[in-house]
Amino acid sequence: MEPLTVTVDGAKKVLGLGHTKIYELIGKGRLKTVKIGRRTLVKTDSIRALVEQAA
């Protein structure tokens, strides 16, 4: 089963972007997140959508 979310660090690794850029994309709504406790998790479907839009 494929993960539904990844950590911000996981998103950084997958996309090859820095911490600041990831949070910028989250702020602009281009990456969707879910908060569980104090953790911010990035939805993997929003990562795919971001990459497809860039192509």
C-alpha cells in the first residue's frame, strides 16, 4: 500500500526542494497538508499534482 502522506522532510527529498520552498508551496495551497498533533504531513496526491502541473 502506498503512503497517503509524507513528512515535510519526505516531501523535500521527493521533490528536491528546500524547507522554505516546501512551506511556500503549502502557504500558496499548491501542496495540501493534514495536521496530526504537532506534525504537518503533506498529501502525496498533491505532490503528484504539483509535478504534473509543472510538466
